[in-house]
Amino acid sequence: MEQLLPKNKVYLDEEVKEEYPTACISAKDSSCIDFRKHQNLLLVCYHCGDHNLSYGNKYFWHRCAYFQHFYCYYCFDHSLKRYNHTCVDGSPIHDETRTIEHLLCGKIKFECRWEKCKKIFGGSTLKHHELSCELQPERECPVESCNWSGRLDIMQRDHFKEHENFKLIFRNVILKLESGITYFLMILDKFVRVSYSSEQLGEVYEHNFDLEVAKEKLEYARAVGLVSTNHLLLKKVEGKDSVKSLRKTVVIFVYFEGK
């Protein structure tokens, strides 16, 4: 899983250095920081790779008890809540409510990960820049029969209009599933294809899924999905799978697990 996490170089401006004098960029990895007793902290969400770990006064970041894995509020709310707040390593998840680490996370900046671009952004604006950065490498369309390639923002805004019954989402959750639609979710820089259909079986509905990484094989990770309705986890799905529910609509949260 660690192979998939983004490695943006950390930038500590003069205000951060003045307010947090013990914070420094790790000597082992420029995408990590050392802070007080903590070493080599990679400040990205372990599920989606988002650097936006701090959400102001309303939402807070989350970390495991070993201080090794971090989760944004979005992923925590859609997945870990349904696993009783347990991390991938089995340790409990903590809410970092107004701790000094939480405040520091909200002020750290990162370099754009595209090699030719050296612009620097905070965690809340970095993702938007990287998706529209003019210096990003061209990406091939994830649809199997398509050879188009270009920027990610153009792919979503313009190119995908040519593909009927296909949708591209730069998130790892589908809140409004439509039967007969194939979705491509961009998760940790990989495209995951999620084919979905539903069928009414008397008084219940059968929701059918097919999850697969598009156009490549990963030897170290697999895509899995958590299917839920009304904040209740129904089933964890992988590959071709189905789940029955009284509800016509369900939500799926997709992420990678190590093999």
C-alpha cells in the first residue's frame, strides 16, 4: 500500500518555523516531517492520498494509535466508522481535536508532485491544482477501448462526454449509484473501474458490482468496496460481487488493501 501514497515534497514556511520550532523536514525523506518525538511522518490520508488532513474548526484529522497512518475526515466518515474506528494495522483511531499536531497539519504546504512544476500549495488546494496543472504528464483514458490521452481535468470535463454510460470521479466514494453505469474512480493515482447494476427481487433489491483496476495489474494491492445504506455497512465487496438490501439506493466507498 505504501507504494501508492503520493510523495510530495514538504515546504515549511517562515511562519511555521517560527510557531513550531521543533518541526523540520525529515533527513530521510523530503516528503515527511519530524516533529517533537515523532519521526518520518507522511502527512497524507492512507486511504485516498489527500493532503487535506485539517478541516478548520469543524472537522479534525484522525490518526492511528501508533502515529503511523493518517486519515482525512472524508475517508474516516465513509469507511472507518463502519469498522469501529480501527486502522489497517488493527490499532484504534484517535480524533485529533485541537492538538498542536492538528494545528500544524493545517499550515504545512507541499510542492506539486508533477516533476516539471515547482508550485507550492496548502493541503486544501493542492489536489485541485494537480488535477488541472498544465505541466502534468498526459494520462491515458481508463476506458478499455479508448486510446485518448491528455490532462486529467480535460479528461473529466470534455473527453468523458464521448463515453455514454461512463463517468469519471476524482474521489473514492459514489454517493448516487445509477444502474447500468460504469464508474472510474481515481484513487491514489490509479483508475478503479466500478461497474454497477441493480435488480428488484420482490421486496428487496440486488446490487451487483464489479471492481477492477483499469488497464493494469497491481501485485501488491487490490481494490475493495464498502457498500452501505443509511450509515449501515452492508457488505465488503471485491471483484464481482453482489449485496441484497431493502433499499433501492446504496453507497460504495472504494479503497486499496494490501495483498
